Amino acid sequence: MRRTTTRLMAALALLPLAAHAFATDDATQVSFVTPPWPGVTVKTEIMAQILEPLGYSSERQALSSTVGYTTLQTGDSDVFLAGWLPAQQSSYDAAMDDGTIVDLGNNVTGARMGFAVPGYVFDAGVTSAEQLDDPENRKRFGGRYYSIETGSTVSDFIHAAKRHDTYGLGDWELLESSTPGMLSAVRSAYDEKRWVAFYGWTPHWMVPEFDMHILDDPAGIYGENQGRSDVRTIVAKPFSEANPNLMRLLDQFVLSAEQQSDFIREYGLAERELETVAREWLQAHPDELADFLEGVTTRDGEPGLEAIKASL
């Protein structure tokens, strides 16, 4: 079974629940925080399609990550499958400090974020954010940097870089919009093979679609370790304590960045039906499904994997 140090710590934290491993969970419904991001949207639908044959219903709450941490703290939400760190560090730390959430660890391996360029720009030799403001490069980029969601944590990161003139970005034009708005601008540049610098991350369909490369970030604008990120499963603490069977499932739910990028492309770019994308992913990944369901039962104690197989 795949585990990270964080996930092991989370598992140890759940050991007091072991005596109740075969007790019926209190919950009959799981309330998911689901910001309008394709990755967490599909992940949550995959989880919902797993939960239904196990005897649980689910609901999606269309909240921003910031509001989502608040509702997890108050118990108005149960689970968040997109706890990006360090991008959400301040909200995460506040919730952890008051002891109202439980972190089950990384549910995506290989996640990363940072300054990004299309493949043809990378191949031309721009491999580090330090090169963005080189005179010839700046001219070809038009002194513009595209990002998302004014007021988000990642927006704070790039505004701080501008204030401190990190990488010479102090006098660059920062163009912020919704994620679809930013990607539309990148698409236009990509189709015309114009140079464009933008905020990028993986998992996402932009990786295969634009041959996207994340640049080296020696100043750590987007976090330590070259912008490598965790995507954590965050659970309201009272919910975790009352539902040991669900906690086992959620703790074992782990994907690779490549897997998530693939289904993001199907849903977010190809615009296929959400339910179909999630169902086809489950049907095509029996080994992963078996990992998710190891030791998990239906709500009334029957083998969980068999129930899921029957539903597919």
C-alpha cells in the first residue's frame, strides 16, 4: 500500500479507532468541499461513485478553498480532496491550529506549481524564472505574466514577487483572471506560437495540451522544493472520529499526477460528461480500485470491493 510519511502519521492518529473498525459509521452522507476546479470535481465524483454502492450518499458544496476550510472547521462540511500545500498554507495552518481538521496526507503524487511556459519556449532555452526578464526574453513575452484568481494564495505569491522585484518582475504587467480566462489567453498564444509565461500546475490538462514546462524557481516564489506540492485529503475532525470505515477509504485514495491530468483533460478540455469520465476511469483502473478498497466494507459490513465491482 502506498504511503508517505504524512500518511503514516495520519494513520497512526487514527489508531484509537481500530477497536471500532467493524462498527457502523455514523454518517450516511458525505459532504464534500468542491471548488470549481476540474481535478477536484472529477476526484469527488469518482469518490461519490465509490460511496454509493457502499451505502453512503454524497453532496457537493461549491465553495472556494478558503471558505471550505471554514466550513470544515465548523462541521458544515466533511471532506476536502484538494488541500493544496503550500498554496493554501495559511488557511490550512489556521484550521490545524484550532484542532478541528485531520490531514490524511497526499492524495496526488507528483503535483507541482510555478512559472510555466509552453514547450517551444522551454526548448528555446528558457528553463528558469531567472531568465524571464532577460532583455530579449522580456521583449518576446511582452513583459506580461498571466495568473489566476485575484485574492487567492497563489495571487499573493506573485504580487509579493512583483513588490520585491524578484526575477525583475517588478515592472511586468500581471494579468489575473479566472482559470478558464487565463487558459484561453495561453491557448491563443500557443496556437500562434507566441511566447507566453503563466501560472501553471500539474495535475492539469495544460501539461499534455501545451507541452507545458514548469520553470526552475530558485527564489521559491511558489514554495520550497521547486514548487512541488502536496494535494491533501482534509477531513473535519468529528467526522473522522465517527466514521472509521470511511476514513480507511479516504486514507487509501491516492492518484498520480498523470492519472489526474488525464481525467482533467477528458472533463475540463474535451467537456465530456462528469459521471461518464469518472465511471470510465474506475472501470479502467481495477488495481487502483482494489488499493482504495483494501479493508473497506459496505456500511452494513459486507466486502466493499465486491459491491463496487457489481455496480460497475
